[in-house]
Amino acid sequence: MTVQAIDLNHHGLAGAVASYLILNEEPALVDPGPSSTLPRLRAELAKLGLGLGDVRHVLLTHVHLDHAGAAGDLAAANPDLRVHVHRDGAPHMADPERLVSSTRRTFGAVHDELFGVTRPVPRDALETWEPGMRGPLRRVRAFPTPGHIAHHLAYLHEGDGTVFTGDALGIVLAPAAATHAPTPPPAVDLDAWRQTLVALRAIGAERAGVAHFGLHPDVEVRTQRLQEELDRLEARVRQALAQGQAEQDAMAYDEESRAALAEVRPRAWVDRYYDVFRAYNDWKGVERWVASKARAEPER
């Protein structure tokens, strides 16, 4: 197989954040992760006989720092590197100040430990994808997968049958784990996400490379599980809001998400993960989306 999963061991957690190496004449990395995991990425590439300077392409599904934060470091290590990203995400890679500020507000004191220093990608290293383009590489096709964020992309390796989905198939932290919906504020759009899942089913990929975490051969099943989870979470949020129980239910959802994952992963691992990437925030992201959708509906 020409695809190699790389466990970035983010925050000291094995099996939490993956990057994917496409091995060909011009090696490419899908979502290189944050700069805090750059030493791990370098070590894992070395095991495969590669250095950072051997990577010729970086394919970003979106610009959140756990996916894209190391792109500037890779560009600094290789002046010939091309960083491929949706046109709406490209400005954040060229000038990440606002992106970093937003992430810092969310994660607070642990921001630097989690993500390190995010360096800009030189503008002449950016290759922007926009609707209507095929690209970005021979036998690797990008297509839009909005929902988690509007500029989200997936990449289909046509020669290998792998689709790299970033966060578009949700969080799957063990093969037997329940699918968790990553829906933090402010940019989640459940309607767009449902259309994305239809599109992912239609491409007929043999396996999915999920950022959180791993290669999964059951693409259609994974799309269905996430669709069901999005539906359940939306209904739950709407009910809690109607009953005036928003805060209580958001806290309950966080604990229930931990308990569900603890059925297949050690509880200490689960708490370390969810203490950072809080399911509480995912509940709040759907709450924000529900409120924005209500504001956009015309008065009856």
C-alpha cells in the first residue's frame, strides 16, 4: 500500500491524532499535525528513510492547528514544498495570527503545550484549491466536505482507494468506539455536513484515513454512524434548549461521551483526551448552530 499512517502521539496520547504519508515519487503528507508534534513526525519519517526536506507536498483538509499547525515548519525545511489548501483557508496559513488567537482563547493555558508555535507558510508555497478544480496531484483528487468547518476538504487517492477525511467522518478513537461528532463552535454546519456524508458515500472509496484516528475499511458504515450521531445530538440540543436545560445537558453529554469511550479505551486516556477536546464544547457548537439557523429562518 502506498499510504502510511503516522501516529503523532499528540499530548502524549497514542492513537489520538494521525498524519498520512502518501509514498510516491513526490512524497506528500496529509494533515501534518501541530508543530508540537514535529519531533515525532520527523522521527517517524526517518524510520521510512525520509527527512522533512524530502516531503514535496502537504495536503491540508482544513486549517485547525491539530491538522495544519506544522505546515509552516515544513515549508521552512523545504523551499520547494507546496502546501495545498482550500482558498478560504489559505489566508490563515499565510498569516496565522487570528487563527492562533482564536485557538488560544479556546484552549487557554495549555495552548502552547498542545500546538506549539504556528509559523506562517510563505504565500508562494501555497497552492489554493477552489470549487471546480480537480487537483491537487496526479491521482489525488480534492473535493469539498464542509460541515465541521466551511473550507474543509477531503482527498481521494485514486490509485490506492483511500479517502483522507480529516474530521469529516467524525472522531473514531478505536475500531469499536462509538463515533463522536466534532462540532465545536463557531463554524459547524450540520446541514452541510449531512450533504458531505452523502458525497463521501458516493465516491466508493475502499478505506478512510481519519485524522482522529486511523485507517478504516468501512467507509459507508462510518458515514452512517456519524449521520446518526449528528441527528441524535441535534435533537438532544433542541430538546434541552426547549426545556431550559442547556448547561446541565452539555455537562451530561461530556460525561456520557467519556463513559462511552471508556468502554474501549482506558479511562485515564479518555479523560486526558476529553479534558482537552471537550465534548461539552461540541454540544455548545450545535447549540450555536441551532440558534443561528433559527435567526435565519423567515418569520411565519
